[in-house]
Amino acid sequence: MRAGEHEASTPMGEGGGQQGCGPLIAPSSEKMRPLRQQVFERVRASGHIPRVQLAKDLGVSPASVTTTTSELIEMGLIEEVPASRVSENGRGRPAVSLRVRGDAHCVVGMKLSDREHTAVLVDFSGAMLAGDAVARDPGPATVDALLDAVELLLDKVCAKAGVTRRDLSAVGIGVPGFVDHAEGMVHWSSTLSARSVPLAAAVESRIGLPTFIDNDANLVALAELWFGAGRSLADFAVVTIEHGVGMGFVMNHRLYRGAQRLGLELGHTKVQLDGALCRCGQRGCLEAYVADYALAREAVTALNLNHRQIPSVPVLLESLFQQARAGNGVARSIFRRAGRYLALGLANVVNIFDPALIILSGERMKYDYLYAADTLAEMQDLVINTGRPSPPIEIHAWGDLLWAHGAAALALQVVTERILGTGLRDLAAE
């Protein structure tokens, strides 16, 4: 859909199965990657695929596909399954397709947030086997408290899926804030009371499993790349609006993180000199006008509430939204102002990156005043006029399991690359 239009999105499926999961990469983009990895990931992305179609999709000889798929079958990563025929009277050998062996590996993906932690357990084909959540007290937590929550959630989702920790190959975790994926370091997060925390190593030491972390907005983009609207797109942007404002950007079918792996902090781009105070400590950040705490701050002031009347942020925002829908002019003006700042931020994304698609995601997207037609029309006015249409905008309000799916995709990605690069060595020993 084009900016200014709205369409209800279908919630993300459970992944895997007939539809497959993972990016659908054009053959011309894959030439630098090992053929074995190309073949495996094409099988997983397709769900089920015959060898002849696999050779056609990848632009390689049938003999190469036969040799490579035989290796993957011997490694226990893919398997043959009966393929449906157009006619049941076909002669010769029974038609077969290839699919990923879901039971080859299992991973867990987690989203650690300010108010609730969520997790999904998926098999090697990407199919979700279980999901769960644990509530948490608001505000920053100590490292030990966060590790306790991770361990509790891990055990809950494993129990629900009927597996043990020993059955898992890796854990992926998404955290809000400034996260260095390669170093496993959280430099700052609203979920932690300490700074510069080597969170991946701390979790790995506690649970005894390979652990990989990333910024949570990056993992929403990864979820869209693996399971959602971005599977067939080389370049797209995801903007998340919840307790903060985040952004993930996919370039040539891969996450772009920046030179120091801390880029794409759209929420901390400046939209007003000496403006509103952001929770990062600086002023004038986009987040300070759009995130839930910014809307709550405006509501307290505009609605003239005293400290005894202030409810929790979720309750306050729901009340504000209901008042806006009922025609309260002050409530509407709060959303309108936030929407204008969002339009400014989105226009900057278009002008800098020129993405094929922008996806707005997160809990706050249920407040449709943020992306009303006049708001998105204002974005169009701020985009450079090239004579070409602006990228379409889609609104996906799917909840925290989406974020956990992105963390699971991160774990699947790393496990796959390690297996196909080193064989079937024990990942925990590397």
C-alpha cells in the first residue's frame, strides 16, 4: 500500500512448513556464498522444492545440485519427501521434493523489554514449537535479575515444547538500546541498570548455550526478512515504535549495522534543537516526541493531571487513545503532534536510504492517529520531489512474539553458517 493508505496486516505465521522461511535471495546476489549454503537456504526458504527446480532457481547444473543435496542429506540437514504430481498416472520414479529436517536443530529467540520478556522455540525449518512470556517489574534491572528472567523464560518455553536445554543449539536475544552484536555487548539499555554489559557472555555462562544478541529493532527487521513482508525484498526499512523508537535496515538481503555495529538509531536522530529530554540523556531526539513515555508526558501536562491521578503508562495511553476516538481535541492534538514528528523521521529515512518498503511495527502502531492520512501526506511533502513515487508503507502491529521470532532467526542464521562452514561439530564447544 502507498503512504497515506492503511490496510490491516495478517499476523505472522508460525514459520517453516510448506511456506518455508528465510530470505528469498536472487541467484545473482548469491554468487559469493558457498554452493552448499545456497542450496540449503533455498530449500529452507522454499519449504518444499524438487531438485530440478532448485537447479533452475540457483542457475547451476542438476549434477551440482544432486551432489550438494546428497551431502546435506548425509549431514542430516535436509530430507526427501513425496512431491505431489499433476497427474496420478505418471510413470517412472516417484516424484520427490527436498525439505529441511526440522528436528536437526532447535533454537530459542527472546525479546527482553521494559515490561515483558517473550520467547519462541523454533525448529531448524523455522516452525514455531512453543512460545511463552514472563512479566517483569518496570524500570532498569540488575544484570543478575535479568539473567534470572532469561533462565526462567528459557525453562518455561522448553517445558512447553517438551524439550530440554540439551536439545537446543543456540539462543538469540533482542535488547533495546545500544547493542554491539559482534562483541555481545550492551553499551546502554533501558532494561539494564548498568552500562557496558557483556550480556551474551553472561547469558551463555548462566545457561550453558551459545548466545547471540542484537538490538531489538534489528531483530524485527530480521523477522520480516525471514518470516514476513521482506522475504523477497533486497532493501527495506523497519521502524519500531514502543517504549522507544528503533530502526532496522536490510540492505542486499542482510542487516546493515554500521561500521561500529551501533548504527540505525533513528529514535536518537535530532528533530528539535534544545528540545524535549530523551531518556538517553540528550535533548531533541525523535523518540522524545513519539515513544510511549513521550506521549504519556504530553498527556499528563495537557490533561492537567496531578501526581496522585497519574496511572501506569499503558493505562494512561489507552485512556488517551479512547478520549481521542471520542473526539477530545486535546487528546487528538497529542497524537497529531507525535505523528508530525514521525512523518519527519520517516521522510529522513526515505531521503537517506530510498528503501523499497517501510514497515511500521510495534505496540504503539495500534494508535492509528500516529499514521493518519494527513500525517503520512505530510511525510510526502518532506520527501525530496524526484517525480517518482515514495516507497509504500505497511503497518504491522503483531506484538512481542514478532520480536522473539527475529531473535530466533538470528540464532538460526548463526547456527546454519557455523554448521555449513565447519560440519557437525558441537556448537557449544566453539
